[in-house]
Amino acid sequence: MSAAVGRIALLGGLGAVARLLLDGAVSRRLAGSFPLGTLAVNLTGAVALGVLAGAGVSGDRSMLWGVGLIGAFTTFSTWMLESHRLAEEGRGRVAAANVAVSLVAGVLAVLAGRYLGPRCERRRPQADGPLRRARAGPAGRSWPMRSSTSTPATGCGRASCCGPWRASGPRSACGPTGC
């Protein structure tokens, strides 16, 4: 086993324990029919992944934190099982609310993390070249939905915005599909 895999496994274990503790604490404190513990875990993880992307974390560090810690912390399968069980128990509206709230709040949580991420990164002087200007949004500000970092799933950058790919000429293998 390589050192990187060992570090991912270690952080994955810590993420799983953190999920257990947060889910349990929220569920005990706010007991009810809505699975608030899982919602809290998944929204916290969405903000954390957004911060990583917004801060420009990439490569091995992205895999270590995104796949290891945050990947083990968040839980898609539990969210789906809880939604299914709610529907099975005749609480279809609560199940639908769980899905809708999780999806909408999850996207907003990532957006918040992407907004906060650049404020968390170490400030490095950057040249004001054509690539830097192409990534700037209105009035030269960085557009929060545009990423120049790799995503853990694809390893490709700029996965969330087609605009720069259309404007930059030939597409690479990492260009988003459907642009």
C-alpha cells in the first residue's frame, strides 16, 4: 500500500468517526421525523468541498482531503435510505422534503464554500496575464462558479463552467462535455 493510500485511509477513518459523532449529536438534540443529522453532515461536507475547490486545492491534497476525510464524512447512501424509509412509512411528503431540501441546500452550501475558499487560501502574487483575465468575472472579480482546480472525480479543471472553454480555443480532454 502506498503512503498516499494509507493517508487517505487514515483520514477516511477520521471522517467516518466525525460523521458518526455529528449525526448522533444533531439527531439526539433535534429528534423528529426529519433526518436532520444526515442533513447536517452532508451540508457540512458540501461546504468543506466547496472551500477546497474555492481555495484552489488540487492534486494529491485534493484527493487526500476530498476523498479521504470529506468523502468518508458525507453519506449519499444513508440519505437515500432514510428518504426511502420515510416514503415506505407513508411519510412521502417528509421524504420529498428531505430530497428537495438536501439538493437545494447542498448546492447552496457548495456555493458558499466556493465563495469562502479563496479567502482561506494562502495569498500568492499572480501575474496579470491573459489566462488570469479570462478567469475573471464581472469587474475583474473571480466568478464563484468557475473552477480552475481539478475535481476529485475527473482530475480535470474548470469542470463547472463552459464559458472559458468556448472562448479559449481548442478543447482539451478535460473540457466539460456538452459545451
